[in-house]
Amino acid sequence: MDKTPDRFSQWAPALFVLLWSTGFVGAKFGLPFAEPFTFLFLRYGVVTVILGTVLLLWRVPLPRSPAMWGHLAITGLLLHGFYIGGVFVAIAHGMSSGIAALIVGIQPLLTAGVAGPLLGERVSRRQIAGLLLGFAGLTLTVSKTFVQGELPAIGLVACLMALLAITFGTVYQKRHVAGVDLRAGAFVQFLATALVFAVLSIAFDTGKIDWGPEFLFALGWLCLVLSLGAISLLWRLIQRGAAAKVASLFYLVPPVTAVEGYFLFGESLTSLQMIGIAVTALGVAIINRG
């Protein structure tokens, strides 16, 4: 009997959370050296070229249906454009990563609310309890940053846009994007996103880039680890699992980011934050149990 799906379900969620959490680290390294739209255009442009090369070498066919191209473009703009772009703009305009994480962290609750009407998924009372418990833990985890940080208006609007984008992007991909080769689908998504950020970069950024080693490291990390690694795992998880369960994994990202900040940047990790991490993990375990 093939046990591949079981193995995938065991290691993929944890690996996704670990990889996705490093996005904040990449943003922290790279944004001082390039404006957000320019940075994201370079990121998605590089990834598009890499995936295009993969498609040519492996002779992977692109989707033939114009409707599927449209669905892929929409999911790409929601998941990669508006979500990542909103977070980058918020951080670039002075919002702390903790506040940004808390606002975007509402996503699992919002996804659970729309998954029933739009996807016909049943969200049990136990899962709702887990979602509420996970959000409480998330609030404790980022409480220190929330108290100390500022709440710029542009950052708030950008984070709310990112929240709606990741929520409906997850649901939209689950409903409309099925049976498409992962490599071909991701290529269309990144191509559409790169074109949009090219326009935004020309319209709003100066185009100035400090091509230092830190920026190149951040760009390479976001291209290879986030856009190719983490997004591929997210795609597979959405295809295999219920939208509310997949969304619950995003609760774990801020706690893991807090731990990474402790080890990588010497940031303090209070007892309240550690309690929050434990509560968040318990909430996600309740959601995904059975």
C-alpha cells in the first residue's frame, strides 16, 4: 500500500510553517536596500525565469484553457501579490512585524467563516474552539510588540488588504484550481504577479537598489525558499486538505518567527510569549486532530 500521502501529511505542515516564517526574516534583511514594489518585482521576476526554465527542460505543458489561466492569475495576485505586497508595504511604512502578524493572523478564523458557504466544508464546534484558542495564543505571542509598536494608517490598510487576499486566495484556489501541474500553475501565478509589480514599481518606486550581499541573500532566500519551496507546499496542502485546516497553520507562523528572532537577532522571548506559543500550538492541534 502506498504510504506517501501519510508521510506527506506528517512532515509537510511543519516544514511549511518553518519555511513560511522565514519570510519576515527575508523582509527584514532586504527592505532597507530596496523599495517594496521593486523588491517584489525582482523576487517574482527571478522566480518566473527559474520556473520557465524548468518548464522548458522538463517539457511541462502550460494550461490550455484561458479560464484556467484566469483562475491561476487571480490566485497568484491574491496569494503572492496582495498578501505579500500588503505585508511588505506595512513593514516598509513602519508597522511592527508583531502587529502585522496579529492582523493577518485573523485569517484562519475568516477562512473558517467563508469555507462553509463557498466550499461546502463543515467546520465543527471543536475546530471553531481551536481557531479561537489559536488566535488567543497568537495574541499573547505578539503582545509585547503590539504594545510597543505603532499603528500607521497605511500599514493598517495594507495589512487588512493582505488579510482579505490570503483568505479568499486560499478558498479560491481550493475551489477553482485543480488538476493543474504544480510547476505550470505556479509559473502562471508568478508571471501575473511579476507583471503587476513591474507596473507598481514604475509607478510608485524610484527603482534605487543597493546591491549588497545582504540584499542578494534576502532576494535569493525569498525566491528559492519562500516562492519555490513554501508556496509549492502550500499548493499541495490546499489540494489535499480542507481550507480551514490549511489556514490554521498560519497561526503557527508568528510564534515560530518569534523563536527565530530570539536565536538569530537576540530578540527577547518573554514568559508570556512562550505561553502564547504553547496555546497557539494547542489550538492548531485541536483543529487538525482526526
